[in-house]
Amino acid sequence: MPIPRTDLKEALQRLRDASRDLLNIMDELTTDEAILAEYGKVDAAIGSVDGIISGEGQKTSFSEFLQNVGCSLVRAQEKLDEESGAYLKRLQSGDRDFVQPSVFRIPKMSAEMKFAFGKIDSKRVGLIFYRRTSQAREQHQQSLTFELATAPPPPETIARLRREATKLEVPSIDLILSTADRDVILKPLRNISPLGRPIDRTRVLIWAAGGKSEYFLARAFVTDPAGKVGLWHLDLSGEEPILKVVVPFDPGIDPDTRAPLRAWVLRLAEAQARFWGAR
Amino acid sequence: MQSPLFRLKSLPEKIAAVAGQVTTSSRDIVAISLERFVRMPLGWPETLFMKRVQLRWHFFFARRRTGMFFFWKKGSLEQIVLDADLDMTVVPGESFERGPSITMEGIEYCFVLPPFVRIDRTAELLASIGLPEASPSNCIVLELGPGEQDLLAIKDPRKGVDGATITYTRFGKTVRVLPERIDRQRLWRPQPFIALFEAIRAWFLGGEGDVLPIRPPPKSRQSDVWKMLLQLVSAYVQSSQAIDERQPPPDGKLELVDELGVRYDIGRFESRIILRLTPEGEIAVEDEDDPFHLRLTLSMRREPRGASALVDVRPPDFLAGGDLREAFLDALDGAPGELSSVLGAKEAEARRFLREGRDSAVVFRVRWERDKDTDVIVLDGILDGTCVVAMLRGDFSVKATNSDPPAVELLSGTLEALFVGPSQMDEPVVPKDVVGYVLQFAAEIQKWLAVVV
């Protein structure tokens, strides 16, 4: 037979109160910490029905709550970012010279909330939010006021942030374009064809291979109908440079298979040359 | 519904757990805002950080046979409870460098004396102010007025109006403060009491007395008050450590999120406990033990080499400022007919007197029964062209509301003027309950000096 919810709540309430009365009586009868601690566990277990009796509201943790607030603020700012972008585009397309371009931002946010504590330990701080006004008045004894603000990071952090952001968002290869760095890398290869000639120095693609002082180098000839293209690994971390061939610079080996690689190297080498030409 | 009881010794770790989460959460929020930085189309370099977090706890201490406990919300089964609150604010530190770690051993304890309490109660002084048989253990000497000339000395204040001996020294002349029987009432002359109220008011408005260094007693001799104080100090120490532990090490390699983060410190840590004490300085168990409350305040301050704990006590029922005092004065302002009648002035003049005297008015509770307070309000100002002091007494209904302060209303027909006249007037007009309040106040301060100092 189903038990009405109100009866169940009353029964739990009586059990809870009886347990607390028993604990009070035991507290008067004995000072034995071990006995009290043992019964304290029983009382705590029975105490777990508190939430059912009171019809407790939403439970969350302190950190989850703040994270949610932070997330909401970031989402709201992102929405504003979009609107700002759309607004700037409308300004550019229309005849509105008299309107100053603006972007919209939320510089800070303050909030105050009341809650009751749930379980607290070093890893998690439980919070309870009550829905019913009467419960809120009775149970909400704690309050939290906080202020979130925005701040520009230091310039060096922004630079690092952008690098990190690029890596996170679009995996890419950073070609080494600094002539000073390239000179250091290519210096030991002066006598090695097809990497050591002056013309090669602007046409060789160089990028970091991951390890310290390790690089990949790629070179293709534009005019060579046989489709020469090579890929090397250069290790400058030791006393002597070590150059290993990854893809031999040999037109006789499977030219059709190597054609896409050749086209890619040529395209980047062209862009690289234009980069220096433009400077 | 009853809240779980926790052993007092577990209070610090619970508060520290919350404090530590502030740093963790702030780091999470920086990380969330970094995601926007990565996604945002327009490239505004901004990240979020937690500028200030203020936590206000309200909890209760309970005294039981097996020790002291605390719990978060008040239930009907616990009778012996002390109201307490804790205000902790976590803010970005002044420097990114981590200061020295705070430990319990590094705490310096100080007691802030009320500015008008004389602790040099020598036999010569006591003899010179008419209390030759008194000793420092059974009397208190209060310094009134701007100089050191006016003294109110009370021997055995806890014996009440019938057992205490009061002397008042003014301009070098000492008199016994005795009641006079008028119309079957015992009434006292007002000058020493008005001077004392003025001194208490000045104290409430920011006056601080000498700061005495104090030392916690050994564990075996710790009173309930010291036990609570030390656990609160421990809560501060553990909270500071929890915040420090969750911050990136100063010499380690910082992750991006740490580079953008902020180093936090505890900016404010102040706890107030409404104390009900027995004459021995223990928590009062029976209601009749104690009709008088004291508010203990513990303020922790970060010092270059550690931290200090400042302990201060004041009577919470004495109001020289704040929202509750304003609520009482508003209630009086809302009854111009009664005010006019007791002041013997026209309504407009009575209201003007109240409004002009509001800033310096004091309110104190001399009796309390559930929702009804009997309060005395002392006002000074110009009434009908004469400088006067008015001491009014009335019953007020005080009902808790969802927000502070409670709703206060003057109960019709209860307002009476105990005294309206020039402050130098020397007619016996002060009734027994006001003198009783002063004696209880003096007894509590004396008790406190014994407990803490």
C-alpha cells in the first residue's frame, strides 16, 4: 500500500528528533568519547533524512557555484562580443560617420547570495539553496558576497596567450623566418647540396621538430621536371650537427607519390620568399 | 529542524575548507575566461578574476557536559547557545610574494580595554575616592569626562542596587551615590550616569583604550571563552594556510592560468560572539544566571612577522550607532504626540529636539521579554531655548524581519520621561532599573578583566 508522502515525512521527522533526544540523553549519561562518537555516526546517518523532511532545495558545491557564475559572465560577454562585432560591421557598411565605433563589455559583476551549509570537508564545500520563503528565512544563515572584475593581462602574457590560443585552436607549423636563426641553423650545411647554396637559403623551409635544437628542413626545385623534393631532420643539440634524410632528394624514386609534397614545399617556399621580399 | 552538532575543535577545518576553495575557484574562473580569449573574434585581451569574496557565517556555540559544540542553524532542542558570526574577506594580496606562513605559535594576543576603565586600582586611589575597604578584585573604577578628574567607582557591582557601593568624584570632591526616596520610589541623582553614558557613547564611536598584551592560559585552565577564542584564531591560521597551499609556488614554473591569477590573502577576519557569562566567566547555563549580554569581538590582523589577535568586548544592548538604533529613534519619531507629552513641549518643538539630537542619542535596553524591549533613550539638545538632557524610557515591540534591522514600534502609552532638564541639574530622577543596568555593565566589564586579562 503506498504511504502518503506527508506521513512519511512526519515519521522521518519523529525518527530524527528521537535520535537527537537519545544523543542528548547519552550525552548526559556518559562522557565516554568512544560511545558518543559511535552513536554520533548513527545520528549523522539518520540526519541524512534532513533533506527529505525539509524538502531541501538545490544542492551544489561552493566551487561549482562560482564556476557557474564565472561561466555565465563569460557567456554574457561573448554574446556582447558578437553584438559588438555586428554593430561595428553595421557602422562600416552604413553612412554613419557621426557614430563613434564602440565595443561593449562587462567590467565587473557583484553578487550576494544566502545559503545553508551542507557537508563540508577539505575537498568539497556543500551549499544548499532553499526554494520556499519560510525555509529560506529559517535556514539561510550564511551569506557570500563576491565581486568579479576583468583585467588586461601583462603584454608578455598576452603574447604567450596568443601562442597558446593558436596552438589550442589550430594545430600549425611555425616556420622559422628569422634570418639570424636561419643562419645559425644553415651554417653547418654550407657544403651540403641542395641546402647550402645562397639561393637555397631563402628557399629552404625550416621548422622546429619538437626537441631542443632539432629541426625539419624541406627543399624543392621549381624548375626540375623530375620533381625533386627532400625532407631532412637536423639535430644541433650535440657538439656535431647530425643531418638525417627523411625523404631523399632523388627524382628517381616514385615521383608521382612525392608530387603533393613537392607542391606543398614549393607553395610555402614561394610565400616565404614573398615574406622577405615584402619586408 | 535540528542541525547536526559538531565538536568545537572541528570549526577551524570547516572554515579553512571554505577559505581554500576561494583560491581554487578563482583559478577556475581565470581558466574559464581564458577560453573566451581563445574564442573571441575581436581580440580584446581581458580575463576575469575574483576581486573580493566576503563570507559571513552565522553559527551557534553550545555548551554541554561533554564539551563545547557548534552548529550552523538554531534548533529548538539546544537551549544553551551563543550567537556568533564570522566575517571573512579574501582579497588579492598586496604583493605577489608570499609572506611568512602563519602559525598558532606566531600569534600575538591583545585585549583592547574600554578607554574609561582604570586598571591601576591601587589602595591609595581607592581610599582617595571613598572606598577604603575595596580591593582591585571587588571594585571597578571608571574614568569619566575628558580629563582624569571625574571618577565613578563601584564596589561589588554584581550585588546590584542594594549591595553595591557607588562613589562619584568630580572636581576632586567625592560623594557617595545614594538613592533618595521620593513618592515611594528610590531615585538617584543623574550626573554620574549621564557622564557614564557619554563615556560609553564616545567608546562606541571609535574610542579605544590601552591595548594590553595577554597570553592564552594553559589548556587545563582554559575557560569556555578562551576555548572559543582559540578555535576562532585557529580558524584564521588554518584558513591562511589553506589559501597559501592552493596558490602556485613562488619559485615554480607557472602555468598560464597561474600567470593570470592573483595571490590571495585574508583581508578581514572578524568574529563576534554574544556572550552570556556566569560570575566565574563560564558560559551561563540557566537563563536566570544571566540577564546581561556582552559582545566579544575578535579581529585578526596580518603583521609583517605573523598575525595578531585583538580581543574587545562591548555591551550589545547599548546602541550609539547602527541600524537598530536608528529603528528605535524612528519609532520615537513616529509617535510625536507621546513625545510632545513627555517632553512638555509642542509636537513640532519635540520633533525638532529629537531630530537635532539624533546624532548624539544613545539607546540601551534595560529589560527584555521575547518581542518586547524596555529601552532608555538619552537625548540632548535645545528645548524651548534651554540646553537640556532628556532620559526617556519606553516599551518597544521588536520583531525580526527578513532583513536587518528588526521592525521596532513604540508601544502606545509606555513612553515616560525619567529626566528632562539641564545636564547639571541635581534632582534625584534616575530610577532603579537604569542604575541596575549601569551596575550590570560594570560587573560584566569587571568579569571580563578577570577572564581575559
